[in-house]
Amino acid sequence: MSGAGRQAFDVAVIGAGAAGMMAASVAGQRGLRVVLVDHAQRLAEKIRISGGGRCNFTNIGTTPAQFISQNPDFCRSALAGYTPRDFIDLVERHGIAWHEKHRGQLFCDDSSEAIIQMLRRECDAGRVSWRMPCQVLGVDKGPGHFSIATDGEPIEAAQVVMATGGMAIPQLGATDFALKLARQFGLKVVEPRPALVPLTFDAEQWKPFGALSGVSLEVSVSCGQGKRKTVFLEDLLFTHRGLSGPAILQISSYWNPGEAIALDLAPGQDLAQALLAAKPGNRQQLDTALAAIWPKRLAEQWLATAPGQPGAMRMADIPDKTLRALAQRIHGWSLVPSGTAGYRKAEVMRGGVDTRGLDQKTMQARAVPGLYFIGEAVDVTGWLGGYNFQWAWASGVACGRALRAA
């Protein structure tokens, strides 16, 4: 995909991922001369691996409430201008079969490769030129145009769209190039950090729970206080180093270093009442009774670390206060993560180009006419479940519609 093409363009889109291909295809189909530049050998690897290889391409419940940003209203215009239904229509026009999983998450029936090829065909319909693999070495602004130095031939374009994403999954080629370029042109950047990422714990602190690796259950997880408090009801997964699963990935986007997270390991139940009601004349051991509502390994390990180790005691012999204390700990397990598993395990980057310096309708930098930032590169981070792809599509379309012929 390294065709020659012309070197002077209306638009150069840097980054051929979800947002970049969307913006390029929309602008190209409006008649603009567009070049799409990417350093990768293989197209759209992050789309390819998403959703277990089936691409969770949107969420039908998308609203601005599922996005995190220091400027929370910024995403409203783009999300309203290109909805999940709009993307579904595109998917269906290309004959791609899809299905809904829980909580509005939409996936391809077959491979995520179908979405990649759909976007490629949309770019081809807009006569988009490709430079791939092509490393961008620098971008400078001259009178009326941008000059883009590459490891191949230089490119001139009236407008530049930065769609290089964030720093999550560096093993697939993710970099901070968009943030460096933003700073070069005087734009502010909200401090980036891994998001939708497992949480880790001090090795000694986690020692009693490391043996639970692979155990999963539904929990309620929260962090923050007062108006900052955020709660998710999702599945949790124990790992050798800490906690993962949808519940933890979701809360990780809100968690701040040094802050505790609170876990209710039996949400929707009154565990104290259930244990006390089961107590009279019950000759079962407590670990057997608890294993009826919990994964057995978790019940055994939890009771092994409980004060007095009541697991081997018969239910009928256990004091009421011991059962109440056990239930209270299960419903309110508070612990402080030591950190996250980092960008290698993160699904997205939180933070990015400060959206207060961008136009919410066009994604253009207010201080640098002709320079645009879209997708994960900007300070808009969605929840787990297809929301970040919907932001990529919506911000790409908003930008693609705003670009103009030179």
C-alpha cells in the first residue's frame, strides 16, 4: 500500500486506524485530495485484535455520559452528528453480519477484518492515496500549507489530521506522536495515563490472593467520594498480580494513584441476613455454605484469611457477630492498588490533547488553522464496551465533513 500518487494534497491524515480511515474516507468522498499516512506494516492492528478478534465496533447505548474528559461537553456535538445507528447502517451496506452482546455491545459475527476492509473500501471510494508503511519524521506549517517530512518523499497538504491514537498497546506500534506534535504547535495536553487497564498490588499484600488467579465473579466496584464517586456492576477477575475483568477495567479509568477502591463481592444480597437465617441447627461447615453462593476457591481462601479462620466451623456454632463481620467484609472490601499493568495491558489512553483548545464541531485546533486532532489522541476516553470506537467514528466524521478543498 505504498502507491506513488501526488505529493500535494488538500488533506494529509496521519494514522490509518479507526478515526483516521473514517476521516479520510469522508473527506475523500466529498471530493478532496486526501493522503493517508501510517508507519505500520499491517493496517489497523488495534481494530483487528479488538473484541477478541470480532471488533466491538459500537454500543447502541452511547451517550456523552459514558465518556471521561476534563471538558465533558466537548464530545456532545460529534456524537450527536454521527450515531451508533449511522455506523450500523454503514456496516449493513457492506453486508457485514453483526450481533448484540450484553449492555448494547455490538460485534461482528465473524472477524474484525470485515470492519478493516470496509473502511479500506470506503477510502478507496474516496480515491484516498496511501503511504504505508511510511514514517512521519516531522510536521511544519508554512504559508497556506503544512510540510510533512517522511522516510520517503515529503508531502505537502493544506490541512493535517492527527489520528495516531494514544500510547496503549505499544507492542502494536502505539506512540505519543500526536501529543508531541500538539505541544510543538503550542497546544496543551492533559496528562496521559493508561486506562481500561488491570490494577496491580504490592506483592506481599497480594500474596493471600494470588492463588485465586482465574477466579471470576460479578461485583460492584467503586472509587471516589461524594460527587466523584463512580460505581460499576461488572465481572471481576483475580490474577497473579492483582485484579482485572470488566469491573476493574472500567473503574481503572476513574481511579487515581493512592486512592482505595471498594468492592462488594456479593452485590444485591444481604449476606448477613442469609447466613444468620441459615445458622440454626445447620451442621454444614461455613466454607461449604459460602461456596453455595461463591466460587468454591474464593470461599475457601477468603475464610482462610478471616479472623479466627471460621471456615472449618459448623454454621450452628459460629457466633452471630462473626457472621455479621464476615458479611460486612465481603460487602465492603477496601484495598489500595499499587498501580496499573501499564500501557502494554491498557486498552486505551486517558488524557491527551486538551479539547478546550479544539473546536467541538470540527476537531480543528483553534490556535492552528488547518490542524485537526481526532480519536484517542484527544482527551475523550470512553467506557469499556464499544464506546471508544464510536468516538473514533464520530470524531472522524465530524472532522471529515469540516475539511475543505485547498
